[in-house]
Amino acid sequence: MAGNSRTAEQVRADIESERERLAKAVDQLREGMGEATDVASKLRAKLPLAGAAALAAGFFVAGGIGATARLLFRRGREGTRKARVGRFTFVDRS
């Protein structure tokens, strides 16, 4: 400590003030992390939107528009069955 003119008490006081500042910073960080990771309250605030998104995603995964269109428009395209071999059916659509 040749170039340092501080006493042991000054160093201890500096260390104590640094500890207090570090403790405050850790507390602020914990509060911020608690708010950032509180997914339940964020979801509760946007529940109708989240429900609609889940419904749309389920509709899309289940086949969505294509499956609905096949179900609705299938009857209009059906013709008379001519023959059936196994799982294959020959249909006259004219």
C-alpha cells in the first residue's frame, strides 16, 4: 500500500457502502424478475385473445378450412356408385 493514503476505517466504510448498494441492486433485480416471469397475471389480462388464438391454432392443426369444406361440399359432388373394390369406389359424377 505504498501509494494509498486511506486508512483501514475508510476502506471498511467503502466496503460497507458497496455491500449496501449491492444488496439494493439485488433486491431491485429480484423484483424485476418477479414481474417479468409472472405469466399468469399477463395471461389473465389477455384471456379472451389467448382463448381465440388457441381455438384458431386447434382449428388449423385439426385440418381447418380444408376439412370443413370437404365436409360441407362433399354431398354436392357425390354421384351414383357404380362399383366398389375394397376401399376404392367407382363413382359416376356426370
